[in-house]
Amino acid sequence: MFNIDELNRYMKQLLLPEVGIAGQEQLKQAKVLVVGAGGLGCPILQYLAAIGIGTLGMVDGDVVDVSNLHRQVLYMNADIGRNKTVAAAEKLAAQNPHVILQQHPVFLNEENCAALMKDYDLIIDGCDNFATRYVVNDTAVALNKPLVYGSILGYEAQLAIFNYKGSKHLRHLFPEPPNPEDVPSCSVNGVLGTVPGILGTLMAQAAVSVLLGNPQFVNTFIVLNTLTLDRVKLSF
């Protein structure tokens, strides 16, 4: 059930036939875990909180640095040095008081991954390294959790929905993680602030489609050039 404030808050999306009261109730009952509260995690968390995801968890052991502020748009100068999940939860609670926010101010690894993920309906991978991505993917498969995947390489954004009702996952596409020294990083190669914002918003949209039961690109790997807006869809 929704109170008057919730009905007024979500009025415009309630008008959509794909959402309506029934769909909004599905979003309210959903429990979503976002791994990483950085460049991708910030827009994912902001939009999912805004649209009314009932329980929103976030995992990140990192603290806010001044070099994050051009792209991690939840944070302000006053947040420098604070844990990201703590600072993010504070902003999100002010944005939408109807969302239950669960903070996990730790780095996800093989030892804690299953415990962190087990109580959530959907996992969103917003981390920044391949080692963690494979841990998240393998644990999602073991726990039978759908996974929204996103990655940035320069101006290129990559997006996929993995393990939706037993669909294919990251290891079907890339069986083994690449050598870390072969993978470009933001720290070395840089990143334009808008690029994670573009991909993070698309990942939030993909998450909503999964929660409402109508994802449009399962077993598909999407590559978007954010400079030219050219898009490639690879079926696998």
C-alpha cells in the first residue's frame, strides 16, 4: 500500500502502463544491492532511490576523495574522507524517505560476497575492477540472482543483464578475467565525468526492467560509444 506522499511522488511513472500501481508495488517490495558507490554506483543509487525501490543496499569500503567529485555526483566537498556508503545513504535518505537504505561499508571479496548478496532480489555490479566483477558474477550465479553488469573503458560503455531466469552470464562471454596490467584504468587513462553518469542511468533502467519482469536484452552485450552514440549489440 502507498500513502498520499508516495502516490504524489510516483504519479508520473504510475501513469505508464508498464508500471501502474502493480508495477510500483513490485518496485517497493524489491531488494536491490549495488556493488560500488562510485562513478557508476552514484547515478544507479540516485535513480533507484528516486523511483521507489523498497530496499536499497550499497557495498563499498572506500572513502570519498576530491578526485571523485567530478563524476561521483552524490558527494560534496564536505564528504571528503567519509565512507562512500555512509555519505551516499545520508543523501538518499534526504531524497526519498520511503526507501530502506542498508549500508555495507566494506570491500566485497570472495569471503563476504555470498553473505552480502543472499538477502537481495537483484544485484547491480558498479565496481571498478575485473577481479571483483568475476566474484560478483560467480556468486550471483551460485545464489541464482539476476545481475545487471556495466563497465567503462575510456568513452565506451558496456551493459548486460546476466543470469536472468538462468540466462547466460559473464563467463559465457569472457570465460576468464583479463590480466590486470592489460586493462585500462581511470587512474591511469582518465574518465570524463559524464560517461559513468550515462551508463549508470542505463543500468538503473535495466534494473527496473528486470524487477518489472520485462527485460529487453537478455543474452545480449551492448557496447555504446558515448562520443558518437554508436551502439553495437552482440548476442551470445
